[in-house]
Amino acid sequence: LEAVHVSERQRRAFIALLGKYADRKKHTISVVFDGGPTTWISQEKDHGITVIYSGTKQTADEAIKHMLHTRPHGILLVSSDNELK
């Protein structure tokens, strides 16, 4: 698979849309991105969304798999990644 580069502006617009959706539906949403500002996993709140960065030591897929193994209940995963499905 070819990596897709998402600009900072696109990422922020996506998070803003998720925030509006979460507020309207009263959902709690976390979104996981590859990379980020640190070597290890980090997170921040933006528009009411928990934004998680995998860090440079692991991929977003690995971070998501860890989340699913440690909190397997009450999570709905939305992904186009066939391995995560």
C-alpha cells in the first residue's frame, strides 16, 4: 500500500468534522494518526476528540491493536485497513 500524506490543514478539518459529529450524536471519539510530535505515543484533546499520535516507535495500526486488546469492549473501530478489520 502507498502511504497517503495528509496536510495539517486536512487533519485539523477532519478533526473538526469529527468533533461536530460527536457532539451531535453524543459519542466519544478517538482518532489515531501515525507519527506525531514525540517518539512514543501521545495524545491531546481537539474539538472534544481524543487525538492520539502513535509516535515514531510504532505505527497507528499497532497503537490501535494495543487499544483493542486492552479495552476490547465498547469500542467501534472504523477503518479502511483490511488487517484491522
